Amino acid sequence: MTSSAPKPGERVADVRFDDDTMSVDLDDGRTITVPLVWYPRLLDATKEQRQKWQRCGGGFGIHWPDIDEDLSTEGLLAGAPAPRRSEAAKR
């Protein structure tokens, strides 16, 4: 699978949450909505921690400093949930 370079309109404009989902508005007017269960760090974060996000990666990424989570618009557009931790990594 090949990926193309992000397009300017794919930059993050806003991020918002409800109880079960995260929605990311892009500069080109699209909104990506994903289930929070895909991103365990965000699911387990407090409302305040979720609201404390920053643009990163030239605007093509989102960073949450309090929980050390980073997501890209490329991954969100691809529908890619966070990788699952292996049982060995949990110990």
C-alpha cells in the first residue's frame, strides 16, 4: 500500500469529543468521526486532558501532552485504530 503526501486541506481545524467519539474537522470542510475505543489513551483520559490538544506535524497531526498521545490526519483518514499492545508489553 502506498500513501501520498498529505494535502493542505487535510490539516486539523478543530477537535471535539462526545461520550463515545472524537470528531476532527479538517481545513477542507470534512469531518472525521472515530470511536474512542480505537484510542485507549483518549478513552481513559479525563475531559480536561482530551480538550488540551495541540496541532503538530505542520498541522497534519494532533498531540495530547498530558497523555502522550499523537494521531495523524493520514491515519484518521485511513481508519486506522491505535495498535493493540501485546500481552508481553502489558507486563
